[in-house]
Amino acid sequence: MPKKRSFDVVLDTSALIAYLTNEPEAEHVAGLKSKAALPFMALTELYYLVYREKGKAGADKIFSTVRSWGLPVIHSTDQILYKAGQLKAIYKLGIADSFVAATALINQVPLATKDPDYDVLVPALSLIKLQIKTIN
């Protein structure tokens, strides 16, 4: 009997940032957290982005905060690796986006994101679209 998934949605880096920086979408992401999983690549990208802006101490702190939520982290498998490679080759996504999308696709769950780059994968990939900030 297949093991039941412990999550119903995958969070993209943009969803994590929206939550952590209390953007308007933070409440929506908060509602998804209890049923979410984190692709290893979203955590890697988050760490890198914070490191670039706030240095190692800031990145370590954010990483610890996110890991304290106790959400499952989905690491790469051969299936995810192959799918990410296909997505990168066919749709010209960035490598991080390719791994995040592959994680959601292989696990057959929606991806919560603000990133419009994933739009090319609809309808194969179900998206929970978070609002993008607009500058007036």
C-alpha cells in the first residue's frame, strides 16, 4: 500500500518570502502552512537570497526559522531530477524553478507561488497564485 503524503501543497520561494516579510499574501500562505511541504531547492534559494542581502547570520536565522515550522522538506529523487531536467530543457525555466515545479508535479499537488514563470506549465501544474505587488 502506497505511503500517504503528509502534504497537499508545495511552497515556492516567493511564497516563503511573502510570508516571512509579511506581504499582503502572508495570511494566505499562513493558511497553507499546515498542509505544505518545502522543496529543497526553495530552501536553497531562500538561503541564498537572504545571504546575499543580510549575510550569513541573517540567512542562518531565516533558515532556522523556516525549519522550526516542522514542514516536510522534499529532497531530489531520480523522478524529480529527470522532470526538472525536462522542464529546464523544454520551458527554459531557471534551475531552481525547474526543481520546485518538478517537486509539485511528481507529487501531484498544487504549487503556491507569486512567480509568473510557472504559468507556462498550466494546466499540467496546478498553481495557487499569490498576488504580485504592483508599483503605481
